[in-house]
Amino acid sequence: MHDDRLYDEKELEKSWLLSYSDLITLLFVIVIIIAATQTKSIQSQKEDVQKEKASLEKVHESLDLLNLQKLELQREVYQLEARQKELKGEKVKEGSEDTANVPKRPMGLSDSSERDMETVRNQLSSALAELNLDYEETEEGLRIRLPETILFTSGSADLQAQGKQVVGTVAGVLKRFEHKVRIEGYTDDVPISRSSFQSNWELSSARAISVMREMVDANSLPASRFTVAGLGEYKPLVDNSNAENRAKNRRVEIVILGEK
């Protein structure tokens, strides 16, 4: 005769599996809920970051526009003052104190190109200020002068870590625009003795190429925008009469042209 008590005992022994499976299922559901909540939170944070980034970009654009409007107003004021003096019979002479401070535009630029260059100028000024560097405005465009001490060791064309940082900062500004860029290498007049390069001309060329490659390879700027030149010792900033002057002449210059 079948013993019902034996059957009940066997079923009782297996009943813990049901409780265990229920517990595992509950834990699995809790994990899924937590993961979904975290994913939603991360997505929300990403959206907040994107909104803040867009807001900052709008602020920068507004500042650039205000600076451009300020420049245009300055030109109009100078022109009106000059016209007023002409009407009074006081002709303004070229190069006088009245016209020396009139903001100049690079030669051959249209109004739209000038506005673009003004934006480049503002953003570049802000970026270089953090590196304690400056730029010069010329008829061609904006010229950034980088000393050898920041970029290279003596006789080398391999960029140092600090040099890569500086070049990366300039490249970060150039990424937002399409202007062509010329990179020029310069040295002093001391003949090369301890270097793999046979002349200052070759060293200056290699350094210009090294800066260009950093912008193209490490910062993803198109190579078609660049030209390079090695000018060696032949266009010094100052005479090479002492060590301080020679250090000034050892440099790489990045010229941001008005042309796109």
C-alpha cells in the first residue's frame, strides 16, 4: 500500500527550490530595475551636458558678435571724425595720430571673410592667453610666433610634450574654421654641429613639417589646408649678435591666412 506520508516528505524536501527560484527571480527583477534607472539617469546627465555645451557655444557666438560690432562701430567713428575734419578744412594725414589706431583689415578680404577672421582672432586670443602667448596681425592674416624653447630641444625636430599641447590648442581653434595655414620654420645663424640635419635650412624645414604633422595626424585637420616653409637663418627677427637674440630667432611661426 502506498505511503502518503513518504510522498509528502519528498515534496516538502523539494519545496525550498520553489522559494529559492522565486528569490532569484525577484533579485533579477530588482537588478533590471536598478540598471534601467541608472541608464535613464546617465542619459539625463548626458542631455544636461549637451544643453550646457550648446548654451556656452551660444554665449561665445554672442561675444564674438559683440566684439565684431564694436570693431565696426570704431571704424565708423574714425571715418566720421575724419570726414568731419575734412569738412572743417583739417585734412587728416595718412599715418597721423588720428588714423594710427584705426583697426586694419588684411588685404583683399571681403566683409564676410573679415567677420570670420575677427571670430578667429577672438577665439585665438582667448586660447593663447592661457599659454602666455600672443599673436600679431598682418596684412596676410594672424601670425602666431612660437619660440624653440616651447617646441623643441636644441638641434631636434621632435615636438616636446609642451609643444604638442601648444600646437593642439591652436589646432582646436582652427578646427572651427576653414582658413588656410602656412607654417614657417626659422633658426639662428650658428652652423649645426651636433644634429642629424646638415644645415639650418633643413632643420627649420623639418620643424615646420613636424608642427604641420601634429595638426594633421594628432588633431585631424586636413593636410590640404597647409603649406610649410623652411627659412633657416635668412629672415631673423633681430640680429644674431648675442645669445638672447639668437634664441628669439629660433622659432616656428603659424600664419592663419584670410583665404579659405
